Amino acid sequence: MQKYAINIAFFVGCLLIVLAAQFGMVDLYVQSVIMFMGINIILSSSLNIVNGYMGEFSCGHAAFMCVGAYVSSVVTVVLFAQNKIFGAPILPPDMAVLFMPLAILIGGLVSAVVGILVAVPSFKTRGDYLAIITIAVNYMVISGIENLEIIGGSRGFMGMKQVVYAMSDVVNIPWMMIWTILGTVFTIWIIRRFVSSTYGKGISAICQDEIAAEIMSVNTNKMKLVAFMLSSGLAGIAGGLFAHVIGYVNPQSFNILKSTECLVMVYLGGMGSLSGSVLSAVLFTLLLEALRPLQIVKWVIIPLILVLLMQFRPEGILGNKELGDVFPRLKRYCRFK
Amino acid sequence: MSLINIDEMTQRFGGLQAVSKFDMELQGGELVGLIGPNGAGKTTIFNLVSGFYQPSEGSITFAGKDTRGLKPHQVTAMGVARTFQNIRLWHDMSVLDNIRIAQHYRLGYSVFDSFLRTKRYRKGEERIDSIAWEMLEAMDLKEFAHELPSNLPYGLQRRVEIARAMSTKPKLLLLDEPAAGLNSADVEGLITLVRWIHDNFDITIWMIEHQMKVVMSLCQYIKCIDFGATIAEGTPEQIQNDPTVIKAYLGDDNI
Amino acid sequence: MEALFQNIINALQWGSFYALIALGYTLVYGVLLLINFAHGDIFMVGAYIAFGVSVFVLGTQGLGLPNWAILACGVPLTMILTAGVGVTLERIAYRPLRRKGAHRLYVVITALMCGLILENGNLALLGASRKKFPELMEKAVWTFGNVSVTNLKVIVIVAAFATFAFLNFIVTRTRIGMAMRAVSYDKFAIPLMGIPVDSVIVFTFVLGSGFAGLAGMLFAMSYPILEPYMGALIGWKAFIAAVVGGIGDIRGAFVGGFLLGFIEILVVAFFPSTFRDLIAFSILLLILWIKPTGLFGVARHQKI
């Protein structure tokens, strides 16, 4: 029992959050902060696969989030909501409850496929050249969507609120909160299992010495493909959740600034540390909200804090260690495989 | 059928002929040496054999199969393993992990198995785990299994690298200057280790080495190259007395 | 035909800005292997400094000099002050990290953060209102058939070419240029050879930021509306141009900048302008796909 203390505490905590949201004990603002926290955790830990574990420098993570957000939104809106262009819902809106996670997964799958756009060039080139390719892909995705009038172009795409309301009409519980928590747990679980398997450790081998990895029988091209697709697919899931939490997406919400936020969270937490990514995503979200009253000055103070942090602790909060390595006692209370 | 047959292999880098018309045939089970002055093209030959470069001309046949066009990891999976001149271990991973990852080609499970921790995943991990521990045991590295390679002395790092290469279960082991940077005690240990590996595993060893003591005491057959071309070959005694070899290493008498 | 000439001239002007900024990226990258993501914002700061200098110091609200004098003093003053900004960044943000031997990517993130600080600090200090840059030069338009060329366009293009020639001279023909190239080869051996690495790096930042200042001033004269985010997009694009040219090589940055300028202007000439980024970036990606090291880049030989 003691072994699972933290797991149980986490589960109870999530349950309490959902219950509190259900009975209106926390207001909508706090709820949305918690949901953004979850989305940020997905973003930072998924980018950590590529930038931390594999040691590449991908700066266009928001592009995949964008693809996921648009694909899952279009799927749910076409199927379950009244829309000017797509017309009446194809399926009865009640079914949204069942279909929601599937729609978000479809968004993730499509953005995993888009991830190939970045993965294939990474076979031949790495480092700064790859960085530029990811930036270019970020611009291309945004620009491509801005030119797709059918999904709203640069004005953005909406209608996801209707789908969320349709779910609440069936059973009135905070659906998006539940999906976000499940999505976050799913992401961490998958990444944890991937990077702790010998298969997944192949990407760490690529990070530390690519030539040795290739000669020691690691299929580096395939591993890169898997890592990029996993990372972008999870980012797509984050995007899908984001779109349905906000109820509205605009291509410019996924610009380079958003990618920069993802980068900041990864490097703040420490490259190659999953718990570091989670921790930094939580801290970063809280910091953003705490400094909200400062308006634009916020975006001076946050970078300043980071620059100072880099000066004093250049390896990020946890370096490349996990929380369990820093506090070995924690391991006694937690089984996480 | 011979284990490896290299036929008139030539490699050019721009105008430079790094290796020219190199021939080599090993039947399996030998312990052979490749010597030559610095820059003679020895490592290039290893890079060609391990698939890191593609030969400009000529062919390499390993166990009856042409290896041209194969990626290095495919060549390794066929049974060619190598070590590097300057040690290239993965320094931020434990010795055990180094040895486990080198068995990547026969994990026997896919990425989805790693997510779902299926039976196939558990079987695969168990298998490579047991092989890894066997190898550590055999190489006398068991007590360092959880150390980072960077914390080990140089001689041990060499041994870890050889163990990592051996854990791919190679038929042909290429050792690129295994004695480089070792002190004399470590060199003695290395000679014993290589001989032990050769006697106890069904393996062919081909080594590049500068230290004559190592080459002469281990190798049954030696090939000497200079400027990419073979200048002498034969038993250690023949090589030691060959005037062209002496000339390549020490220069002409009449300087 | 005339439309083509007109487009070529516009592309040359537009490419000049990219080239000037890309040169700064490539100089710093060539020496430090650091993507100085703050460079686009240094360009923006350069434009604001040019504005401050020509309005509040030399111009109507300062010394009240005539326009030609503002131009003559303003250009060097802007370049010096902008160079100061670049060197300050290097001294307080990058150098301590380098001394600690931090991972290269952390320096890059620091650069990214410095860019954000410059952008938003400017926004916080000066407010969101756009600044109107004064007209310092009487506009002269020369027309050849239907092709019109303004004197400003000519100045911008000439300035870009002159800068390229100057930097190329410095890097290939002078002692300090030789030191810069040496530092990029081997940062550890160079101090042992008696070359003061830090001075070389500071000099690199002076050059790169100084010419970003020049680009800022010229940009402000050509498009006289200033806003804090003007540097971000153009900076990213110039960086992409530098990489396509082959980052670390002066010629590459120059050619890459003009290439991007041409692609953008031609895309706008034939497609709706909203397709500009999409098509331009697709073409650049295609170039990188075919030649992963860029047009002038040389693949570093990997030794095992």
C-alpha cells in the first residue's frame, strides 16, 4: 500500500479537482488554469522527447499542436455541431460523449503524420539546420491554415463550444476537465514507458553519440521517425484539448511565440527529465497566471527570470535527472511503470 | 564459404585515394591484424567493412551476402561489430544500458509493445537482460554494471566497449586500435582478453593496432598497408623482416 | 517585361534588408556557433535608436540640425549605439554562460529570451502606439519607361552591397578576420595561440549589431512606421535565409537574403499575398532538402 501512496494521492487529487469543478466549488477561472496546466504538461513533456532525450533542437512544436487542434475541431464540429459551412451535424450530438477522445486521438494521429515532414529531413541533417526546418514548418502550417477559407482562414474556427455543451447535455459533468486530466496522464504514461524501454533508450543513444548508435545496430532513421512522430502526435493531442477547452482556435495562437513557450518549459525543467518537464509546466502556467495583472510587463519579467535562472542553474530545475533520483525516498512511495 | 570476402575495394574522397584495391578473405575463426603508418587508410577500411562508407569500387561479401548499400545497423545485425579508436561509449548511460542498447536489432518488439508492456516486450527485455548480464559476467565487469562509463578508468572503458561490441553477438569483431592510450599493465590485460575472447567465442577478430607487442603476440596473419595500398602480408615473422614494412615505418636508409 | 524589372528592383530592396540582418546572424554563428535569436530584435532596437537619434537628439526636438546633417551623424551614431546593445547582451547574458560551459542550447534559449525582453520591454516602455519616422531625405523618383526607382531604394541596395564587400574584406583579408575564422574552428586551442577570444567575440557582435542598426535605420526610412514586433518576423526570416545560404558563410547569408527577397516578391506578384510565407518557406525547405548544408555550406566531415 505504501508503495502506491503517491499514485493514490494523485488519483484522489484529480478526483477532488473534478468533484470541485462539478459542484462549483472552484470558479471557471481556476478550472481553466488547471486545464491549461495539463495541456502545458503534455506540450513540454512531448517536446522533451525530441529536444531532451534525442538532443535535437525542434523550435516549431506549436505547428503540430495547431494541426491537432484544427483536425480534431473540424471532426467534432462536422459530426456534432451546426456550422455555416459544414451544415447540420452528421451524427446526433449526444454521441459526442463517446466520440470525443477518438476525435482528439485522430487529431493526434494526423499531426503525427505531419511530424514526418520534420523527421525525414532529420535523417540527413541535425542541429541548427533542423532547427530552421522546424521553424519553417511552423510558419508553413500557420500560413497554410490561414489560406484555408473553408475552416475560417485567419479569422479562426469555432463551434467547439457547441460540442462541449452537447456533451454536458447528456451528463452534466466537467467533461473537458476529465479529458484533459486523462490526456495528461496518458501522455506521461506513454512517454515514461517509451523512454524507459530499451527500444526508447535508443534515442538517448542517438543523442549521446549518433555514429556509435548506428554502428551498434540502432536503426537511427527509424528511431528518429518514431521519436518525431510520437512527439508531434502528443502535441496534436494537446492541441485538440486546447481547442475544445477554449472553444475557438485561431492560427496565430500557434505561432512561434507558442513554440517558444514550449521550449522554455523544456529547458526550464531540464533536458531529458520527464518529471522536470511536468514540474516546469506547472510552475510556468502558475507564473503566467500570477503575473497576468502586469499585462505586457509579464513578458519582460518571465524571460528575465529565465535568463537569471540560466545564469545560476544552466541545466534547468532538475538537470537530466528524474525527481526520484533527486529525492530517492520518493521512490518508496511511488510505483510508476 | 568464406566469412568475409573483400574484393578490390577502393575508396576515394574527392581526389584522394584512401584505399585502393584492397583484398581480404577470411574463412572464419582467424585472428588477423592490419597495420600501417598513420593515415594509411586502416580506419577507412573498417568504416567500409562496417557499412559506414560505401566503397567507390569493388565489393564486400559477408557470409555470402553483398553488403553494399546496407546501412551500418544492418551490417551489424548481420554479424559485424566494431570498437572505435577513441572510445565512443554513451557516457550518460550506465554500463548495463550501454550493453543493452547495443542489442537493439534483436529486441523483438515494436514501439507499441513498449507502450503496452506486452508479453513480447517482457520476453524481449528479459532476453537482452540475461545476455547483457552474461556478457558483463564474462568480461568481469559485473561490479561496474550501474556505473557511468565516464567514471571508469580508461582501461575499463575499453573493456566495456569491447563488451558492448560483443553483445551484438558478432561473427566478425573489428577492433580499432584497442591498445591506444593504455598503460603497459592494461595492455597485458587486453592481450589476455582478446585471446580469451578468440578462444571462447566462435568469432573472427580483425584488429588495427600500432603497438607491435600486441599485434605480434596475438595475430596469426598480418596485412600491412601504406597510402591505401597493401605493401606486405604474412605471418608476424615475415612482416617483421619485410624490408618494405620497415621502410614504410622508419623511412629509407639513405636519408 | 517592365513589371519584371520593377519586381526585380523591389526584390533587391527587400532582399537587402534580409541580407543585412542575415549577415549579422551568420557572423555570430560563424564565430560562436550560436544562433543569436535576439538579432531580429536588435534590428528593431536599431530602428528605434535611429528614430530617437534623428528626432530627439539631432532632429526637431533636439539640436534641430538640417536633414542632411541628421543623416550624416545619425547613421554612425545609430550603428554605434546598436552595437552597444549587442555587446551588452553578449557581456551580461551570453558570456557568463559560455564561461560556465553550459550546453549550447541553453545559450540559444537565453538569446531567445533576450529577444523577448527587448521586444516587450520596448512595448512596455514606449507603449503600443506606432512611431512615425521623420522623412530625412527628399524623395526623388527616376522613371525608366514604367519602371520607377526611388533614390532611397538605390541607397538601400548600395548599402547592402557595400556592407557585404566590407564584411567580406574584414573576414577574409584582415588579421582580426583571420582570428574570427580561427575561433570558429577551435575555441580551445585559440587562447593558447595568444588570440584574445573574448575581444574577437565582442568585435563580432559589434559588427553584426552595428549593421543591424544600419538595417534598422534604412528600414525605418523606407517604411516609416515603427512598432516593437517589427523585428521578430523579419529576424526569423533572415535567419532562415542565412541557413539556406549556408550559415557561417558571409556569401551564403548575402545570397540567401536576396534569394528570400526575390522569392517573396515574385510570389506576391503571381499569387495572392497571403500565400507569401507558405510558398516562400516551401521553396526554402526544398532547397535545404536537396542541399542540407545550404548553398555555400560545406558538410563537416565526421571522423571516427
